[in-house]
Amino acid sequence: MEREWMTGGTAAVDGVMIDGLGDVRRAHTTRVRVAVDGPVVLAVVGDCPATAQEVRDALPAVRAGRWGELIRWAGSYWVVADDGRQRFVYGDLAGIRAVYYARGEEGTQWATEPGLLGRPLVTDLPYLAARLTAGEHHWPHRSPYEEIRRVPGGFGLLLAPGTPPQLIDISGVEPVDELREGADRFGRALTEAVQHRVRAAGGVVGADLSGGLDSSAAVVLAAEAGDVHAVTYTDGYTSGEDMAFASRVAEHTGIAHTVDMGVDEQLPFSFPAGQPTGVEPVLEAAMFAMDTSYLHPVRGLPLHLTGHGGDIVLDASGSCWVRLLQDGRRREAHRQVVAFARLRNTAPGPYWKALKVAAVLSRADTLERAAQALERRPIRPEAAVAGWSWCHLGAGASWLTGYGRHQVAALLRQAARDQQPELADEFDQWAALRSVGASARGWAPYGGTLGIRPVYPYLDNQVVRAAFAVPALARRGLVAYKPLLRAALPELPDWLTSRRSKGSFTAQRIAGLARHRDQLDDLIASSPLADGGLIDPAAVSTSLAQAARGQSTTVIADLHQLIVTCWWLTGQTTKREVAAC
């Protein structure tokens, strides 16, 4: 299955030139619609239902430089527009359709993959250590490679001769006042995102069906438009309730449904031989054996629907209560936080305290404090801090060497100077969106190997815009779970949308850590992060041993990220060694 790609300003070979755009090339099978009117050109590249006439009708926006109007169709696609004087390149709001760029002697080069930029790929080890320590969202413009930047989701790249590249905000979210006002628009956008693809496929489509709300709703919508073959993975460590809901959704829709009963060989962190590496580390790399097994029945179908990203657009984090505090609505914030904590049998005091601190401190102040903490002394692994914060130093901070702590502190201070949203809920939702977009983007090589063409309807531009138009506070249900879904799609069965629980993969990951512990210890100890003096393998080994015994579940997410990063780096090192031979 040939991957989709596009590049401009580089010496890429074996590509197809796009009419009217000079040096812009694409993969042979990548879909494109082009409209040309003299020097004005617009190309829409990828999965987009826009007709040739609709693309042509957008040429006046190109001529006037109204770049945000060029990305309001359904689907997932790149846009390249040229008005004869400057060129605009855009991926998507979530960043699934990435755009990378680098400046050289002959100007700015850009491509949808770093390897197409025609320059050596040198991994940026301090940045990767910083991601492990504080999360990738503080550096949305960086890539895992030195001197190569990525256009953040929600921005486009504007290029003009003789001037530096500019990042243009084209997020285009038009806020509404309440859930009810935005629900109808969201429901229409999500329905179109699912059903236009199913109809266009002209045959049976595949779909994930975990039993959660997100994949279940996508399957119900898809079944209304065509034939669906859903697949579900389960084993002795995953949620039996999820499996029951998946079976009930399949019965309700009358679709074909295959359940794969996993075995221990498919537990996370096995990294079987032949697994592709990809251009960046992603959590899904640890699940390749599982993916290989459960996706086999739908291999080769025209597309495969997933519920990936539903958590981000349908829900919101505790940052919505920090926003209330930022707006001076302290009493309302306290009432909601106490109710939320008590409904979940959690002490509200520590949670409320953390939110108050986040509201008082700015993003820059929080990052500066984190940098100072790293520079003062080694960080001890602690239980996860209750409540939302601009920056959590996770367990990864306790694995850093002294050199690593100073490197990460410098990057945190650099991030503090960057421009990002200063309202907590806006910052957090965009950070979360870009994270799930990176996950989807990073799974592309695995899908290609497995014969799967994934589709992420919850991450379509118009779906994201419609969701983010609804205040985060309205999407954060106290009693109801994901209230936007019920309001937007009232035709969904009540037994589905009234579900309040969510399955967990913690037990599965603990079993995987235990099964592969020795190999993982070796992987981490021999990784470039350890060789480069950034992490202490002995400290990681202690955390790994505790997690494998189920004694410290709070570090599992950080271990997961570290393991896939070390595995990815080992693959990158091997590639460089082979290339040098």
C-alpha cells in the first residue's frame, strides 16, 4: 500500500508534478484536485470530497490571501495554494497530515515527511528527553530531528521569496455559548465525516469496535451508509464490559463482527521482527503484535474507521475549571470541582488546590518553576499530582542524569518564551489534539505494512472545529459522560450514550512489562538516550521492576513512552549505520 506524500522545493525523485505548482511533487497514487487561473493555483491533496467546481470556486480566496477559507471541506487532506507571489501550505488541525520544513541556502524546503527534505536526519536527543519529562505539547513546532521544524496543527506555512517562513493561525473556531447551540453542527459534521467515506468506498469497510463510546458511535453511523466489518481485540487483561458493549453494538447494527482473542505473545512491548520504525516514536509501536492479529480479517479493505480522537473532541480536562478561575468565577469552579471529585470518590481538597495554583501561575511561570526544580536537585518519582497543571514533571524526570536535567531545563525555558494560548482550556485542548494527531500520523507506516488504510473521522477539520466551538466546560460532564455525543446524535441508543465507564489497558501493559522485562532493560540501557548521558538506566530499571510487579502503576505511561522512544532510536541508529556502510 503506497503511502501518500508530497514535497516542494526539494530534489525528490519519482514523484508526479502537480499542475501549475512548479516544483511540487506527490506520490503516484496520492489523490489530488487542482484548479488553475493564470498565476493562481489551488491543489487539494488527499481525502477530500470537494468537487472540481468547489475547488475552483475557492480560487478568489487564494487570490485575496484568505487562507483559512481553503480548509473547510470534510475529509483529511493537504492544501497548497499559490497566488503568484507567495505560497501557502497546510496539513490539518490535528496534524495527521504533517508538514515539515527546513531552511537552506536555496530557501525553505518543505515536505510531508522529514526524509523527503533531502538532508541528513540527525535525531535531537535533548528534545526527546524533554518530551519524556514534560510532554511533547510544549514544543509543537519541533520535530525529532535537528534543524527540521514541523508546522503545528492549526497553523499553515506561508512562503514568499526572500522572506523567512511564517506560521499563520488558521484554526478558525467560531465559539458558541452552550452545548445545545453547538451540538447540531457537531452531529452533522461527524455524520458527514463518517458516511461520505463509507459511501465513497463502494464496498465493505473495516472498523475498530472497542466497545467504547467513540468507536461504537462511528460504527453505528457507518452502518447507516454501507456495509461494515468491525473487529475487536480482547484478552484476559482487557475490559469484559468493553467486550459486552462491542457485541451489543454489532448486534444492534447487524454488521459483520470478528472478535480476536489475544494470547500472551501479543502483549505490548514485544516489538516483533519486521516491525516498521516510522519517522517518529509513537505509543502504538508497542502494540504492533496485537494490531497484526486483530486487524488481519479486514486487511485490504478500502478504509478502516477508528474512534481515535473521540476523547479529545467529545470531552475536556480539568483545565475547564482553571479557566473558570481565570475568568474570576471561583464559586462556580469550586462547586463543580467538589461535585466532580465526590462523584468519583476522590478527595476534592488536593484537586482544588492544584487547580488554584494553575490559575494563579501563567504557563511561562510554571515552565520556569519546572526548569528550576530540575536544576536544583534530582527529581524523585512521586504519585501523579491531582488536578490540572500547565506542566507536570512525570516519572521521566526522575530518570534524568544531571546532564539530562540541565538540557531539559534549557528547553523548558525556551518553550516558556514561545507563543501559545494563555487560557488553560484552549491550551490544553490544542495540546491534546496535536498529541492524538501525532499518534495517528505515527501509525501510518504500521497501517501500510498491515494493509490497513485508517480513517479518523473525529479528527476531521470540521469535526474538530464544531467540537472546539462548544465551551470546554460544557463538554466536561459531571454526571453524564461525553454529553456532546448524546446531544449531537440523539438517535444513538440510550444504553450506549448513558455508559459512564471506560475500559483500561493498565493490566495489559503490566503483563507486557513483566513478560518482556529483561529485553526492555537491555533496550533502555543500550539506547542513545543512555549512551548520550541523558538518562540513568539503573533508575529506569528500578521503576520498570516495580511496574512489572504492579507496585507502581503511576509510572506506566511514562515507561511506555520511554520504551517506544528507545526502540525507535535504536532503529534510527541502525539505519544510519547501514547507510554509512
